[in-house]
Amino acid sequence: MSHPPILLFDFDGVIITQKSLEYTASKLIKSDFYRWRNIENMRLIDFARLFEESDSKNKLLAFKQINKVYKPIIPNIWKRNLFFIKFRRMYPKFEWLESLKPNLEVVLEKLKKAGFILGIVSNTSKKRLDNFRQKLQLDNYFSVFISRDESPYRKPNPYPIITALIKIKEITNYSIKKNNVYYIGDLPADIQCAKNADINSIALLSGHGTKEDLEKSKPTFLLPNIKYIIEIEQFKKFLLN
């Protein structure tokens, strides 16, 4: 039996806004203490993305990664470490600012009503994902939630997506057709994750990634924002029924 489209979503920048990370970045870059360099063309979300990509449950690995990616903009190694500690402690205090991305709720309602199978696959922690799951009532739309704690590997490794598909198969009894599975993200790593899992990819320009980087990643679809998902030809026949 053929199944309806399966849409798996990244979380940060796709499901929720990134106001807490951007606000934290805006506070820290105002400090001359770090002696910033090469930041003229960086957006607030770029600072936040670098932090998010570098962070890890393994603190030693996190410090190693943060020192590498922030070296061009914070010359002093000790100041880089201090920046990381402050950022990590500060941004959770502002997560109350977060909400669903614009246009998302309307799109999710249409997809759910049309029988699409929806899930979330993220590198964020289970505790954090569960908090937002409750706060934003995400169970109204999504059947599967995969955090970094459900997988031994993080994106762009395909394991998180494969884990989600295994759970969907258990729930629905469908034989999964990968050509009818889509991963929606806002970074090249998301697109690579989808490719590694041998499924379709949808890149959104309304999140962390730049247009140039996302174009280079060659997603199946490149969209300005989430509302254009319902215009994808492969989805229209489901949405019109």
C-alpha cells in the first residue's frame, strides 16, 4: 500500500524562531572585550549558527569546536572559551521568546488534514525538544520526534532520519518509499543529511542558511519560506482531495 508523503522537519530555524540565540548574540557582540574581527558582513543569526553547530553534549569536544570556528573573529583563545561559556549560559534564559515560525501553523494544519505524515528530526537535546513539544503543542501535528539523544550520530549522518523512518513504519505499518519522503531544513548540513539518507530535500531560505550555501548544496527544492511547501507539485493532489 502506497503511503502519503512523509515530511520530516528540522527544528531550530524551521519549526521555531531563533530569537533567543539572536538576542544573546546581539548582547555579546556589543562587548569590546572580545576584540571582534571580520564581523562586518555577519548577521546575528550567523553568530548563533556558529555557536549551535559547535555546541556538543561532550564539553571537551564543544570547546575544541568553538575554538576552531570562532578563531577568525575572536583572536584570543581564552576569550573564545569565555564567549562560549557565556553564550551557553545566557541563551536558555531567553527561550521564552521563541514561537512557531511565521506561516508554519497554517501549513501544518493543511498537511495534517490532507493525511501527510509529519515528524521532527533535530540535533537538539531531548529535554529541550520535549519542553517545546509541550509548550507549542507540537503533538497536534507531528507523530515522531527524534533528538540527538535518540541517535548515536548527529546530522549530516543519515542515522537520525533513518531512526525516524523506522518509528514511522512501526506506527503506520507502511512500507516506506524513500522517493516519497522529504526532509525540510535551513542549512547545507540538513540537505546533506537527506542525501545521505537517500530521500528528497527541501531547503528554506527563511532560516539560518544563506542562499548561496543552500544553492551549492543542491536540494531537491529551494523555497523562500515554509508557506511555499503546499505549492510543490507532488503534494498538490493530496491537498486538493
